[in-house]
Amino acid sequence: MAGSKVVLEAEGIGMRFNLSMEKVDNLKEYFIKSLKKEMRFNEFWALKDVSFKLCRGDRIGVLGTNGAGKSTLMKVCAGVFKPTEGTVTKHGRLVPLLELGAGFDKQYTGAENIFLYGAMLGLDKKFIASKFDEIVEFSELKKFIDVPLKNYSSGMRSRLGFSIATTVKPDILILDEVLSVGDAKFKKKSEKKVLSMMDDGASVLFVSHSMKQVKRICNKAIILEQGRLVAAGDVEPMLEKYDEMLGGVDDE
């Protein structure tokens, strides 16, 4: 059941990127142009004044078209990006399922990467060793676990990344399109795993292009448009509002 205790709070989040309008080939040229004030920057705010609260047991779907700022918001909440403005306050263990396997080393085997990636997620070696067989079994990569990752497909790497990241019991789970990895069988399996983590009390921020999936998983939703939060509330009214914004396009 959703509770009133806030586990994650975003207050006035703004994220600015400077997109250089000048081509600079090296650092020396950059400094010369900067000193001569010849450098021009195109300031781009991916997020502006975004505030919301994630309470214990809540599952918030983050809706918005491409470029609305969804992935940037997920990275700010996960601590990957430091916001230009505002603050994110977290209470409890946060597990981000964003770019699965982004920290893998392709020269190492699957087995070696389990320990490498686990360490990047803050897990100690003893814990990873105790969960090793479980990770391998869930990933369905037993035959390939001693093969270097350079020989894995992107789907295999994502499956391994998902299996490692979901081995812990999180208080806060951040999901960005990760339930679309792998074949249909693994998609169903990964969704079931995430749902079991929710049943264990994980609060969730979830980005998906599938409105049906958001409806199935989430109890609340927020809508982003051009980096700003334009609506927030219970999931069904938010999905109806978002559908209207899309012009009634049926989103699979």
C-alpha cells in the first residue's frame, strides 16, 4: 500500500546543457576563442523547475514525448547527473535500471563483469559471490558466462545487467525503458521480477513508451513537456490527459 512517507523528493529541478555553436578542434583553440570571446554557446534547459514527491509504495509513471526530459530526470534522480538547479533528496537504497551494462568491460567475461558491475552498484564481493548462481540462472547465460562480453549481443548484455542490478532489495527503483530488453519471454520475466520487487515494498519511478505497461504497473503518473512538469496525479486521469496531448494515438 502506498504510504505518506516520502522516499524521494525532487525540488525545483533544472538541468542546463551548453551546446557549443562553434567547432573547436582542440583545447588550445577553445581557450583562444574563449579569451577573444569568440565562443558562442547555445543554452538548452532539458529540465526546468520540476518538483514532485515519491512516497513509500507509490509507483509513478513518467510520461512525455521524445525530448520531453524523461531520461534526463531519471538520471538526475539516480545521481548520474547533478542538477543545475534544485535538489533531490533520497531516503533508502536506490537501484537505477537505466542504461543496463553501461559499466561493463567488453574484454572481460560475463562472470568477471558480474563482480565488476556489482561493485559499481555498491555491492560487496561477498554478497555478489553469494548471488552469483542466481544472477547467472536468471540471465539465462550459463553457456556464455565464461565468454568475453565483446562476443555478447546487446540483448545478452542487457539481460546480464538487469540480472545483476535486480539481485538487491531496493527501497527506490528507477526504470527507464529497461522492461523492453530481450525477447518476449525475457520481457515477461523481467516485468514479473520488477513487480515482485514492488510487492516487497520498492517505490518506483518508471519511464515507458507503452501506456498499457504504465497502466499495469503504476498507480500515479506525471507528464513532462519540453522539460517542464505539466500535470501530476492518479494514473488513469494522467493517461487520459497524455492521450489527448498525443491526439488520441493508441500507444502500444
